[in-house]
Amino acid sequence: MTRVHFQLTDDQRDLRRGIRELLAARFGREALRAAVDSPPAGLRYMWTVLAEAGFFSLRLAESDGGVGLGMAEAVLVHEEAGRVLLPGPLVVSQLAAGLVKGAAEGTAVVTAVDLARGPGQAGPLVAHADAADSVLVLYGDTVRVLPAASLDAEPLRSVDPLTPLHLVRRTPLPAGGPVAAGAGAARLRREAALLTAAQQVGSASGTLDMAVRYAREREQFGQPIGGFQAVKHLCAQMLVRAEPARTAVYAAAVTGTATDIAVAKLLADEAAVRNARDCLQVYGGMGFTWEADVHLHLKRAWVRAREWQTAQEAEELLAEAI
């Protein structure tokens, strides 16, 4: 992996602080559960708020009406989105800015289907197809834009209640829509994998904070459970996973190489899944209840670990590079 020295600038810290405050104020636990009850309506409101904050136009050039920032800043905002379990096809909608009409302004929800990926012969999966306006169809190194309604897909029961999935039964004809100018499928896959890894890092950090806070508040045998060595070890292990994963994601945002992105996705997926499991250990049975967010982090981490680049695919890429 390329050696990179990366420190946040004052502007980047302000950006991270601003998006964290916005998400905390507008998308708290109540809003999260409301999104479960009415996913399409919840996403529309969410997209409007995020668009006003420049979330989707973040990397679009200022001459095109965007904010004009880069991948490093995109990683920061997706990390914060992952921390609060913000639902929806955030990654694809941001990458679609400038490619799909209305994506940058938040008036179009955009999802994606990768025809190179599918569970065996069953066919590829697409997330949030019921709420999307457009879909990016990736095949070979080409990306085409189709109306989401043109997908012949059936809903599947998703392990994550905030990530509805559909199985594409009939592959959309690639010739059926316009080519997304300037969008190569290989580049889009790499950038989507990196931004997904950033969300995983945010989730890993979020469950770490939840575990530490609960360990301080929950008492057993007359003292906070954080005073017990086993709980201390769990929290320490969570920190040890989250920080290297964050460093790898930040480095990959600077270099943009396929190998660095593969390392980042591997570490971030592991940190998100294992930190959520350890957080459940700290919470005990309470972590499985609907009132707690711990199990939602674990379910989302499982789903993200299968998106864009799996652990096996990342390992194979790294093995080839070595």
C-alpha cells in the first residue's frame, strides 16, 4: 500500500463538524425509525435536506453548480452518514451528480445495479429500487442510465430493515438508455467501494462510542460495567479496529489506487461487523431490542460488506498485486 501522510485541514474539520451537527439535529433516532415505517417518503425528505447542505453536489465542479471539493471530503461526509445509520443509496446518488439529471439537486434518487455481480445464477441485487427515480446499469466498463421503473425486479427480505433489496429477474437491455458521459464502470466501482468503506468506518466508530457510553452508565454489582476488565478489553479492541480502518480509508481517498481501496474496504468491513458484535456483547440482551440501535449497525454492516467489493474480491485483487 502506498505510504501517505494525511492530516485534516481546518476546512475539512469544519465540514465534518457541520455535517455531524446537521445529521444529529435532523436525523435522530425518531427520524431513523420513521424511515423504517415509510421508506420512500422518508428518503424524499432526507434527500431534500442533504441536497440543501450540498451533500450530493459535493464533488461537482463549481462551474456546474457544485461545491467543487474532492474525494477526501466525500469520505468525511459518508463517514458521518455511516455513524448515524443514514439510509438510502447515498453513495450512488452522490456519484451520479453530473451524470443523472436532478441527482446533484436531490430531486432524483439514484441507485445502481452491477450486471457483473449476482448471487450465482439468481441475478444481481439492487437496493432501494422502490424509492429510486433512476438506476445506473453497470456492465463491462460502461454505465447507462435507465428509469428505475424499467427494472423487472422482485422484492427480497433484507436483513437490514433500512435497506430494502430487489432481485433483478430480467436484466435491463444495456442499449435501452443513454450512456452516462464520463462515467467508466471500473472507476465508479472503485469510488463506490471507497465511500461504502467510509460509511463502515463511521459505523465502527459509532458503535465504539455507544459501547463506551453504555459501559459508563450501566451498573452491575454496584459499579459501572466499564470497570470490569472484560468490558475494557472489548472497548479497547473496538478502538484498535476502528482507527487503522479510518487511516486506510483516508489514505485511499488521497491515492485513489485500486489496491489502497481494497485494503480500506477489507479493514472497514471487518471493523464495522466486529465492532457491532462487540457492542452487542457490552449491551447484552438490550442490544437486540428495537429500542437500541446496536443490532441495526450490525445488520447494515453485513449488507455493506457485500456491496461493491466483498472481502474475497479485495483479497484476490491484493494477491494479484503482490
